[in-house]
Amino acid sequence: MPHGNLMGISDLHVGFPENRRIVEDLYPDSPADWLIVAGDVSESLDDLRWVLDLLTRRYATVVWAPGNHELWTVRDDPDPLRGEARYRRLVEICRSFGVHTPEDPYPVWAGPGGPLVVAPLFLLYDYSFRTPTAATRQQALEQAYEAGVVCSDEFMLHPDPYASRQDWCRARVAATEQRLAACGPDLRTVLVNHFPLVRAPTDVLRHPEFAQWCGTELTADWHIRFRAAAVVYGHLHIPRTTWYDGVRFEEVSVGYPREWQRPGHPRNIPRRIFPVARRGD
């Protein structure tokens, strides 16, 4: 089979009918195309099943990393699992469709620009992306509450059995760091995480208080240490291409209808990660 494209998308939020129609209209350019799904498909496990069933019938390979919305335990949820148990259920669902998860061996994409280790990550955040005037997590949270900018994770993303979300984050970072360090040093990587691996992308947020729910300083050098040819992320709902230390970062969010329906909002959905798009493509 000829090599296709490595594509990326995130923040599908298919609970919105308009976004569900976007997913229904997703088709690869080639039967050999791979699709990265960088989290926030839905809060509903049934929605996740629907999306994965559709995408795996269209794309040759699907790679998934969880977002914060998949980890929410919402009121009247028919699947009221919390924390690590909920994450493990998400992994089970993905595996039932043949989707690559952060718990599986990293697949190698051999198309143009490759070979590349496509590494889906689950790292969370630890409140270290604080404003300059917040010396501690508590001060950062107080600022967010005063500004009226509080992520719903505070109420619906439970860290069980860890004592806190930051403890869960540190455990995930430590385990993932070991796995990435064990990858062959001759291969470059495509690092896939729902949250940006560096803080810089959050500088454009309208509300800087929200950055504390967007990643961890513990991964600030991973794009260099682990030989990233590209980093794919979402969460911010600000789709764009940026460069840090010579590494290309692709924010691949769809976002909420009120965002993507704005005039001038970029609509290159999904975004091509490799081969690198030429100007005009």
C-alpha cells in the first residue's frame, strides 16, 4: 500500500450537533492516511465509541491521546468511573477499535519525512503555568476565581487514586519519560499530547489565568530531548503552527461552534502533519 498522509485533529466535542457533522464529513485523501486524535472527543463514552468506529473504518491507522473532557465524570453519567479507572476504560474502548493509545507500543509512520515514532502521551497538568504574580498553586487558583476563569476540571476531573491532579501529572510524566527515553535514538518522533508541551503557546490566551490548566513545566525540553520532528496538541482551541527551538508545533483543535464559526477562523480540518504542507497546499 502506498504511504499516505499523517493528519491531526483534536477537540472534536461531538456533543455539539454542528461538530458531529464535521466528524461525519471527515474522509482521508488516501486509504493509507493516518489520523492523530489529540483528545477532547467528548465527555460521553458512547460518543467516543461512535467517533472511533467511524474513523477506524476510514483511516488506515488512528492514534489517540486523551483530553481533559474524556476524563470528566459528569452528573448522571451512565459510566461513573473516576480518575485512573476512567482513563483505563477509555484505553479499553480505544483498543477494541484497534486504536493506538498512550499505553500501547508507539507505532512508526514510514511515509514521507519518516520513519517517525508517533507517540501519544497522557501527561495532564500541575498548575505550574501560573501568572507572574502567583507564587503558588493556591494563589493561582484564587486569581482564577477572582477573574471568573475556572476550568471545569476542578469539579469534574477527579484524580483517584492520586491525592491531586498534580500528583497524577507527576506520575504520568515520570512513566512517560522512561518510555520515551527507551525509544531508539536513531528515530525522530511526533509527540502527541492534548496539552502543549511548552508554556509559550498559552501566551496568547485571552485569560492568562487559564494557563494553569494547560500543561506542566516538567516537559519544557521534551521536544528537544526526544528528537521531535513535530509536536501535535490541542486544548487551547487556537489552531495554528508555531516553532520553538526549531521544532514545529501544530495546534489541531476544532473547538466549539461559537469559535470555529467566527469569520476568519482557520478551517484546515484535519491538519496535515506529514508530509510537510507546502505553501498553497
